[in-house]
Amino acid sequence: MYDEREGKLSSSYLEQADLCPGSWLAQRKALAADLVTPMSTADSEEGQRLHSVMEGQLEIEALDGNQVAAIQKAERLYQETRQLLGLRSHWDRLVAGPNEARELRVWVVNPDGSKLASGKADLMEMDDTTTLITDWKFGRLDVESAPGNLQVMTTSLAHLQDESHRNKVYALIIQPFAEKGHQTSVVLYQRSNMTAMYHRIKTVEERAMDEHAMRRPSPKACRYCLVKALCPEANAAAISIVNTKVEELAPQQLAELLERFEMATKIIDAGKARAKALLTASADAIPGWKLSDPGKKTTIRSVQRAFNVLRSVVHPEDMLNVASISLDQLSEAHRIRCGISKTAARQQIEEMLAQYDLLEITATSARLRKDI
């Protein structure tokens, strides 16, 4: 199977390798042995779709209203940052310019010319002396800002090594889904920074390639790790959390523990998913555990057709009283039938129902969130 990374660290993995050096080889070995498979989540799939739109490979009409708003915000933040940096703007989402590259893999090389690590820039624009590298981040969780971000450091260094006539690189990270104040960050790298950049990346790479590298579980390091369900250190950390007597903790201790709850939950979920996969493949794979027989859920495919069939035996008022209506689904059906935007359809439906006091707004329970 072709590996465009050539077995080397990629810029997108460097932060995880820095947080948990032992995770890199552990994941490669687990993948080679078919013990784990690459993760795919709803958020990652959404991110891929949004990136495809930014690259001009997917029509923006394929997105929903929130996703379109994210694309528009990303473009606006990009243009505003370019102006603040004093750079001219000629970017077009649909047409690549003569001095730009999209999704181009670039390599950081060692002094002897051998390859060290690689990365892909979402967008790379060049003029005579300056380059702007832009990285779109469409996840819901904050990422490391540009000044400390190893991913954009890698692509910036690779470009400075390859383009000796360019003296500086601006690296821009845009996160349209992040909280206000964390949606854009930028860093300037110049030729005088190259030695420090190289040694920072080289240090992470050397630790990650060490067969005896330590695994250091943490909420951030375990978030996207493929082997957290197999990792003894991560499992020990999860068990220690489960055994903690939370009622005896002081507020500061509880604050530290809350940071680790997400890690423990993900380890537990990953462990359950692996157990189900093993038991699906072999009923005797895990001593003392079995998969229950799949349950059955019966649903009515069409409320309209059911009403027509049952109207002779079920009173229409009874039928309407037990049928539930989703505001989202109703708005979507109205959008499709009328050929209008999702926002307009939702607004029309809500305004009409509100006139007759048919909307009920209830408070949801408060959720814990970290105060950034």
C-alpha cells in the first residue's frame, strides 16, 4: 500500500508525538497487525467535506446552513488577516492562482539531504520574498495556536528550506467553529528561525522513533490515539480515575480530574468498541463475555400513509396527538419543497407557529465546559 509519508512522521501527528512519544510506534505496530483501524468520526467527515469545498473540489451547495456559514466565516477571517498583514488578496476558492499551491506535500530535510518529516499546506501563496501558508481547521475543539503549532512550523520550515530566495513565511490558522478570540492565529518565521525550528522538530522525531519511548497518557494525547484501548498506561490512568473518591476532592483537585474525564471516557468507549469487534469475529474471543442477540426496533415508515390506512379505526385527533413533529425535519421538508435556503425555511416555519403560540421552549440542563 502506497504511503506518501514514506514511513516518516507527518506534521499533523507531531503534536501527539510530542505529548506522548511512545504512541507513534505503538500505532504503527497495531495498524500493521490489524489490531486497530483508522478512526472516522462525524466531525472528521464534516471537516473533509469543508476542506473539499475550500479546495474547489465540492460545490458549496452540498453543505448545510451551518457548514456554509463556516465556509463564509473562514473566507472572511482569511481576507481580514491578509489585510492586517499587508498582503494583497487574489485567492479564489474555485480557481487556483499562478503563485499558489493547494494540498502540496512538502518535506523537512536533514543536513545530509535525507527526509525528516512532511506536511501538507491547505493553501500556500508566494510572492517574490514572502509566503503565506494557511491551514483551515474545521473541528469543534481548539487546536494549538500558530506560534506553538508544530504542524504549521513543519510546513513553514520545509518551504524555507526549499525556497532559498524567500526570506519569511507567515503561517495562518483559521478555526471558524472555535470560540471568538481563538478563531485566527498567525506566526512569522524567518531564515534566522530555521535552526531552532529544525531542532524542535528533530527532537520530537527522535523521541517518537525510539523503541523504548515512554507513553504519557493525557486528555489531549489520547484524544485521537488509535491504540488507547490497548495502551497499558492509558488503561491504568482510566482505572485510577474510576477508583477516585470524588466526594473527598477539593475544588482544585476536581478541576484537574475533570481534565482527565474525557480521556477516561474515550478509553472506555474504545475498549468497548474493540471488544464488540473481537466478539463479532469470534464468539469465544473474550472469556466470560458474549454479544447479546441484536434487538429489533419497529418504526412506522410514513405517518401520512399510516394515517390513510388507519383512519377508519383510529380517530384523526388520536393520531395527531401521538405523532411527534421535528422542527428540523419540518423545516428541511419545507426547504426542499419551496427551493429556499435552510435558514429562510426555518425562519418561516418558526414565525408562523409562533403567531399561534405553538412553539414551546424548554431549558436544557447546563453542561460543563472549560473556561478558556
